[in-house]
Amino acid sequence: MNVAMILEEGRLGGPQIYATLVAYALKKQIKTTLILPSDISNSFKQRLQDSSGVAYQTFKITRITNNLFSIIQYVLLFLIETYRIYGYFKRERFDIVYSAGGSWQYKGLIAGKLAKTKVVWHLNDTYMPFVIRGVFSILSGFADAYIFASERTKKYYLPLIQKERVSFIIPQPVDTSYFSTDIIPNRNDDTLLYRNKIVIGTVASINPIKGLDVLVKAIPRLNNIFNNLLFVVVGPVYKSQTKYFKSLKTKILELGIDNIQFAGAQYDIRLYLENFDIFVCTSFFESGPMTLWEAMSMEKAVVTTDVGDVSKYVLSGYSGEVVEVGDVDGLVEKIREFIVDEKKRSSFGSRAREIVNQNLDVSICAKKHLQAFQRVIEL
């Protein structure tokens, strides 16, 4: 089977890691070629090069943002870029084109349809602006099948799909052999700051959807109870989010917070996860947060908002704690419980690792993708 997996976003994040993991895990059964933008894809390319056996091809693919110039450029180049991708698909004669980056990625979908190839659309979120949802609905009939990253994603998008299509629910995977306490990466001097501290951390790009302002509101209340806390945020600040980041830092200054560290983007986040005592996810919208699964795989006690399908795997009172979206009171209380009880952190972390191993390991996810692709071929 010959599959083209296309992502119109080149910045390294959840969808890009997901695509790499699946392609690598299936390399013995499927010949997969990842299609990615030639611009701002260096970290993504490095990830693919480190995963030997995963082929990739780059194209000039303009991504859409909320910047007016970007929108104009996207519209003007849309047909040209789509036609180039179509020509490539037609020459290579793929069995399946897998649009793997979400509901706003249309070029691979249209190019695959023009090339008369079976098209699978991967949907991995639970919120998109009205315009994106409208365009998605119009083009939804182009897909031969859908893969949803969670039950909530399916519930969100199903009313927008014009024609009945075969669909599959496959959660975002985690490489449990890589995210393991048995494999300790090389340490770095940054972690010296963590000595004699209870470290509460998260891994997320800096943007409003990740709910970091909720975490910031919780910090002073926890500092009033404990004097040995350090809060760490690992993740990039993209140009489009510099204004939000400045507002976040202004809020931190207003609240007198001096024990939060922004570590920026990190290629290998295991070093940070290893040193976290508690992992928090404060997102407003997610389907299946990969960084949460990775923290669970590293046996971390987790507190998360009730987004996507996390409550299927983070079982409150057993393998972690789940609070309502935006609930500062609940977040403070659950973090406090973990701070005061080291044994609870340890036991919850062990159970979290076990659940991820049994349900979310990349080998399980890859097998489900293979079955889905085989089913699509048979349609």
C-alpha cells in the first residue's frame, strides 16, 4: 500500500509528531510519504530524519493565519499550490491520500480527489472558527473516509459532514518506549533550578486555547499555601501569539508571581517531564492532548481540564484528576492534594503509565490505522 500523508502546517507540534509516529510504526506494512511545507519545517524535517525509514517530500504550501496579508497570499496561491500537489499525486499513483493536519487543510484533500485517489481526512480538534467550519462542510463530501482523534471530535464535526462516510476513532498515540522513566535523557543545567522544589509543569504552545491564564490565576493561591513551588511552561511562542504572551506576562507581574519559568520550545521534552512532580493541562479545547499522554507515560501525576476524551484515560481518583474547563478552584484543590501527598503522586503516576501502555501506545494506534486504510481501499 502506498500512502501520501499531507500536512499543510510545518511547525513541529502534535499533528506532526503524530504523523511521524504512525508512518514509522507502519513502515514495514505501508510505504508512507509525508508531504510537508518547504518553509518553517526544519524541526519537523529533523524529526523525520531521526526516524529512519520515513520518506518525505516538500512543497511550497502557504498556511492560513489570522493575518490579513497571509489570508490574501493564501487565496492567491491556493490554485497554483493545489495543482502542483495534484501533479505529484497523479505521478506517484498513491493508493490513499491522508490529510492529516485537521479540518482547515484543504489543498491535499482537493489534490487527492483530482488525482482520483481515495482520500482520508483526519480531524483532531473540537473547536474551529465559523468560516473554517463552513468551508469544511462544503468540502466534506470530498473525503472517502474520516479518522477522528476522539469521540468528542466526531460529535463536533459529524453534523457538518454533508454525506455519510465510513469513519474511525483513533486517539493520538504516544511512544511509551521513548517516554519512559527507564530512559533518562542527558541532563541540562536548566534543571538545577528545580532542586528542593515541587515542580508543577505543562507542555504547550503559548496561545489562548491552552488556558495558561487559568494556570496563572491559580499560582498566587497555591503560593499562599506553599513556599517551595516552581511552575514551568515548556513550549514555543509563535509570532502570531506574541501579543497574548505579553498580556500573560503583564498578568504575572500584576499578581506578583516570581516562581514561573517559560522554557521555550524544546526538541526533547523528556528532560523536563522527568523533573515535573505534577503535570497540568489547562486547555479550553483539545481532542487528545499528546503532551498529557506523554506525561502519563513518564508516570507523572496529572491534573487536566475535561477536554476531548481525556476522562476515558485520566480516571479521577485513580490515574489522575479531571476538573471542569476554566475551573480555577478545582485546579488549585487538585494540585494541592498532589503537593501534600507524595505517595499519591507516585501511585497515580504508575497507574497512568499502565493505562497509556494498554490504550494509547503507538503500536496500537498504528494497527488501527492499518485496518482503517485497508477498509478504505475496499470501499
